[in-house]
Amino acid sequence: MDFPLKKIKIETTRKCNLDCIYCFNDSNLKREAPDEKFSLETIKKVIRDAKEIGLETVMITGGEPTLELDTFKLLKFCKELNLKTEIYSNGISLTPPLIDKLCDAGFDKIRITFLTQDDNKFQRLTRSKIQDYKNLIKRNITYLKNKKIYVRVGITPILKSSLNEFRRMLGFLDKLNVDEVTIAPLRRLGLEIEKTEFISKDNAIFLYEEARKFHKSNPKMMIRFVACWDESWKDIIKEKELLWPFQCGISWLFIGIGGDVRPGATNPALLGNIYQKGFDIKKMWQQNKFLEEERKLYLKCKKCGYRNDYCLIHSNHTIKKS
């Protein structure tokens, strides 16, 4: 098969302990209602079928997936099938006992969001009253690393007001022995983020050069730039001639809480619904017309830095871990 389905990202809940002003769950994308229930048994069947066409990894997201009991059951099920798993978390709900519970269920990677080192800014961005955010993240990452878990931290979104602390944030994460850092500009999806927070091309160049300089003296941590959603990133990637395709619909799919299947979490293209009678993920992956056209485009222009607003094809630049 030319395009095996290697990964599925599954939304196990829309519940969250934060209320971030930039979150795509607060956008005008046509997605499922928050009260629609996740069906573990249906998801299990989809995963079994997907494994027959190449599935290797299940990514679990939300909302905040650690708030949903079925997340732990899903991790255990994936472990029984010898599938790799990755959890997406805001890091706030994590505690040593909860991390132990996740480890008992079985998971390989975790992706934690790290927004800022400033409590006031964090509270404004997340509409929360959480105190000592930096040390909370430090405690949780330290415990995860002691458990030998691969930790990927997302400085996503990177805001204009974060430029002055960017280098310090990298240093903080490097000292915690984080394996990988992902950096992405602010998406134009949230409803209440200030327009002044969007970075310019000059800001993007500054971030890229700062990351390169940091990595030169601290090479153990991988730094990944997700070059999408903003034209300012396109030319940087093109100039450096270092492209890495991000394969929504090419090697992975997103399944929302209500069963809608899309090429990616913020992609409006609806491919099907797992709760529809007769749904067959193998048939959909191999015969869906939208995916067929997307793959033709991918093969034609995968070396090009241009992409559209919904990551049907966009590229990443990675500063590799040495």
C-alpha cells in the first residue's frame, strides 16, 4: 500500500480544566457538540480494523484526555495490541499519582503545552486562577522523565508577547531533559485572542534564529518548527530548504468525540462518521475521493513550501536531536 494509515488521533473528551482564549474548540469550525459521548467499543473496532492497514500509533487528545476514564481503558487496549500511544495534555491535571496510573495503563509519549513562564499571562490566556504554573509544569515533566517517558513540549501557540521569554523557555525545558520542543505560530481560530498577538515575518525569523543559536550550544533537545497557518513561515522554510511534510490525511486521521473523521483536527473536510451504519475505516482510507485527490497533490508538491490554511499539505522544519 502506498499510503498506510500509520496514526490515528482520537478525541476522547471535550471536557477541559482550562478555557484557553486561543483554542480551536472555541472556534467557528463545524465540529461535534461537547455533550456527544465517546464510545470505547466502537473506537476499539476502528483501531482493530486500522491495524490491518498499517496502524502503528494512537494519539489521544481532547479537551483534556486525562479527565476522561475511557482514556485509561483505551491506553490499555492499545498496549494489548502492541500499538504505540501518545497523549496530548495541557499538563495541569497531571500529578504523580495520575502519571503512575497512565504508566500502568501503558503509554509511550506525552505532549504537554507550555505557554509562558508568567503566571499573570497564563491566567489571562487560559481564563484560570492557577498559581505557580512554571513549577507545576517542572514537577510534572521531572516525574515523567524519571518514569522514562518521552516528553514532547509544545510552545504552541507562540505569541508576540512571548518573544522576550522564548530563549528562557527553551533553557528551562532543556534543563528538564525534555526530548522535543514543538513551536508553532498562533492559529487564526480562537475567538477571543487579540490580533496584536499574531507574529510577523520578522518575528518568525527572530524565533528561528534564536532556536538555531540555542540548539548550537544545547544540541540534545530536538526543536521542531511547525510551519503553517501563517505566510511569514513559508519563506523561512523555503530559504533553508529543509522541508518535512506534515501528513494529515496522508498517513494519519483525526476522529472527533462525536465520531466525525477528518484529515486533521482543524480540517473542515468530513470524511465519514464511525457511528454511521456500515462505516469501514479500511474502505474509507483506501477509496475516499477527497483523500485520493489530496495524495495526488502531495506527490506532486511535497517538496514545495506552499500549503493551504487547513494543513492538507504543510511542512515542518526540524532542528534534529544530536
